[in-house]
Amino acid sequence: MRAGRVVRQALYSPRDPTTNTRRRAISISAEDKKRANLKTSYEKLLMLACSNFLPGDWWVTLTYDDTFLPESREESRKYWRKSMRWYRKYCKDNKDALRYVYCTQLTTSRGGRRLHHHMILRYEDDMDQEKLESLWQWGHVHMRKLKDWDEILDKVHYMCREPRELGVYVPGEQMWTASRGLIRPQITYTTFDSDAIDISVPSGCTALSDPVQLPGYGGYKTIIYIENM
């Protein structure tokens, strides 16, 4: 999976459909499955972000005043959807497409518990920051431009911090959501006839994520790295 200079590789061995011989599946604990799912969700967000956003795009945090503070994530989505309709109309009026990825978090960076949203938003030359801030009417808006690729990677990591660090992720719920029309990473598949194949970070590249390996039918391993200039 390629997103510009960022590459994600996954190696897995499915059961051979041409034989009746069943491989004995290795028992996978619920905790192992959870860690693998969190890792995969983070890697997918990272690849999607690297395909669509650049240094100079917006990092946005949307908070709620006490008057409008929602009691649940579902209630917060109502405010979010209404605001996004206004954002979308604003972008359409300016002949731009609304492109973003966002997450809803309960825990704050200071350890408190208060629902809020984080978003990476594509910046267009004629976007008016003051106008964009005015479209969120239920609290405060903090907007600033992302400085470089390192900061983009850092913010993607931060958007996935809550379930990873605090264990408040609810299975079945999305960790993050993307707008329609985003460019998807380019995916290619290669089949090998040998079980001796392995994957590793190529020479001259920088690892962005520790390898994760999931036991099962032949195993499942992923790595993610950036090709240095």
C-alpha cells in the first residue's frame, strides 16, 4: 500500500483452497485481536492521511461549551453533522471540495473527560480561517497549519491515542471517519509460492511503526516506513 513516500506492507498466508488439509489454527486471545485491530486502524488512517494531506493543511480541534456539552458520542455526532453541512456549503460556494479525517475523543490531553473532536482538514488558498471558525457554534475552535510531515504523522498518532493508551475503544465503533472523495492509497498484491518470504524495512528507509505480527494461518505481519529523499 503506497501513499507517496509512505509504504505499508502486509504479509500473510491464507489457507490453501486447493487442498482438503486443514491447518491447525493457533489460538488468538481477545487482547491480541484488539491490539492487532487498533494497529491496523491506525495504519489505515496514516496511509489515507499521507495520500490526501500536506504540510500547510489545517489541524483543527473542536470543543463544546458547558451549555452544549453532549452527554454521549451519538449526541455529539448530531452537532458534528450539522456543522459539516455548513462547512460543505462554504467549500462548495468557493468551488472547493471538503476533505477531512476526524475523530471524536472523550479524554483530554490533561487527563479530563470531555467530548471533543480532532480533524485534519485540507487547506485551499481562498479558505477564510475566521469564517471556518464561525461555522462551529457550540464551543471553541482551535485551528493551525501543520508544519511538516513529522507533524502530520504525530497528529495521526494522536487521533488514535485514546483506545491505544486508555483502553476506552468500543469494539464495532469507528476510531476515525473520513470524508467522501478522498484519494485512496495505491494497493498492489504479489503472491509467493514459498513460506520462507519475510518483509523488512528496506535500506535507506525510516520505519514509522514497529512491526506487528498476528498468529493464525501462517501468520500476519505488517510494517510501515517512509522512503527517504
